[in-house]
Amino acid sequence: MFFRSKRKLKKEFDDKLVSLIKETKEDLQQAKLIEELLDDYDLELIAQRKAAESIHFYLFKEARIRKVLIK
């Protein structure tokens, strides 16, 4: 009885993790694109890209630890 709810919760949070990974991947790609299109050197945009990159790779690492399959 208790194991069913644990599996259900794990699946629910794994799904949330996968959706977050997909969102952060889009944010990271958008930040990279903006940085490429910009002519001058802007530290704020570089910081935003680095932050998006850090968040994405942290979530990806967490998915690997949890052994979540990303489709």
C-alpha cells in the first residue's frame, strides 16, 4: 500500500524534473542565441547565460542521480 504512493510520487516528481530540464534547455539556447547576435560585450547577458547553463546542468545531474529517462 505504501509503496504504490511512493512510486506515484516518484513518477510525479520525475515528470516535473523532466519538464524543468526541457524549459531550462530552451532558456539556455535562447540565451546563447542572444549572446551570439549581440555585437558588443555585455556582462549582464553573459551572466544570464552562465546562470541558465548552471541551472540546466544541475538539473541534468540530478536526473542522472535519480536515474530518470528523458524522452
